[in-house]
Amino acid sequence: MISLAAQLTLDVCRIDSTTGLEKGAVDFFEQYLQGKGWKTERQPVGPEGRDNLWAFSGDKNPDLIFCTHLDTVPPFIAPWIEGETVFGRGVCDAKGIAVCLAFAAEELKKEGVSIALLFVVGEETTSDGAKAAAQFGVKGKYVVVGEPTELKLIRAMKGVVAFELQAKGVTGHSAYPEKGHSAVHQLVDDLHNLSHLEWPKTANLGHTTCNIGVIQGGRAPNVIADEAASKGVIRATVKVEEIVQLIQSNIHPETKLNLLSCSDPQSLKVVDGFEIDIVSFGSDVPHLRPIGEPLLMGPGSILDAHTVHEQIEMDDLETAIQLYIQLGEKLVCN
């Protein structure tokens, strides 16, 4: 027999909420929370019901805000259970965490804690939901952000520089390369430079890393390419400005750099009684600072997120609920 938290995780993960398609998951949680007596408000972020969902137990400027994201990376993978483990897209990143936060918030609400829930869209791309939430006008003392951290409270995390490179060329017959200019060749040289660059490192966060995740361009093998583009993400241990300068100085002068989403490395609040760690991944944390001092914790492993075997243990869902309750009590009741 599965727990209520595991069942709710299965139910919401049956809804495809790949970034841009979050409406169904927002609708699901809005209906669920209203049924529990929460007052909800939707904050438009994009078209087709791409809304942040706010849920209030009372005061719109609460002591505590529990927050995570409802969007997932592609492709959609329908959930299933094997033994004591729930598999599927979003079970740990982060719709299963949203379930845990909702359960914990319900208990804290019963204890009289001034608390709100915030479920955002767009975390997996540009954090447009978190950026919009910071402009909504709600402010709390603390905002607990849910991401898969193996139930550890995070004291520091790397920054993020998500970027796109665009190269333009001059098309022509491949037998006469001197008559044109290959955008693909230009971009390949750029990416070689970035992938072999000695990126900065720090004692606290370790090495800055660069991942080129998407490459596209050209029209045919025997045609000089007139355009090419790539997208990548740098996990930064130094400020964004230093990373951008390094990119610019290591690409062709005519290659265009577009910054998609950026955040500096973060130091976060921790409290006694929790296991502490550092993570290399980014999150909505830097964009949520205007609404409260952030903390970061959640069940599941980031090594399972974004994979075909994304998973979470049912026991970890239950443990997370209790840890979120304990964290909330320590933050606002002591």
C-alpha cells in the first residue's frame, strides 16, 4: 500500500508539465489546495495558463514561504512504481517535492504558523516564474526552496550562466571553401576553445564547469554553412561578470553571445540539527531573495534528476515532510 504522498506524486506526475506546458500541474495543485482550505491566487507568467500559484493560510506577508517549481525537463516520462520507489519525470525534480511541501505546510498551518506556498513555472529554462514572483509584492522572512538535495540543507551553491552562441557565415559550394565562410567551422572553433578553457576554481565551490548541450547548423554536407548555433550552461564558482568576460575573449569576434539566464554563486542560511552540504547545480534561489531569506533542501538525488531513471524513494517523501515541518518550526517558532 502506497502512502498518500506517493499517490499524490503519481497523480501530478501523470500530467505533462514540461516547461511551457505547466498549466495542468498548476490546475492540479490549485484544486488540491483549495480543497484543503487554502486561499489561492494565480500570477500570470506566460500564455496558456503558465501561472505561478500562490496559496495563503492567512497573511499575504507570511513568516515562511515554501517554494518549488512545477515544470520539468523534456521528455515527459509517465510515472510508475517498482517496489518502494517511484519513477518518472518530475518525481524528484520537483513535483514530488511540491507534494511534500504541501503536506508539511498543511501541518504547520494547523500549528498556527504564518505560511504560504509558492509553486512557480519556468525554473528549468530561464526562471521566469521566480523572477515574476519577486515582483508579486509578497514578502516573507524565509523562503524554503525545494530541490533534490538528498535531504541535506545546502549552505552554498554554484552560479549559473546559461548562454547561446550564434555564428553567421557565407554559403557556397563545399568544393571551394575560399569562396564562402562556414558558420559551423567558426562555431566549432569557439566551442573547442570553451571546452578546453581552464575555468576558475575556488576553495569553497571547486571547479567551474562548462557543458555544451545543444549544437545545430548548416544545410547539407556539401554546402558551406551560413548559420550555426549552440546552447550551453556554465556552473560558475565566480561572479557572472568574470564568466561572461572569459566567454567573450575565447570566441570569434563575430560570434554573437546571448545570455539566457545568469546568477552568481550563492551562500544560504542553515540551521542546527540538519545535515549540511554544497551543490553544483543552480536553482531559483537567487531570483527568490527579494521575497525572503532562502534555504534549500529536498528529497531525492540531483543525479537522478533529468535522467530516464528519475526516481524517489517513498520513505524519502515521508521523511522530507517531517524535515520540512521541523525546519519550519525552527525558523519561526524558536
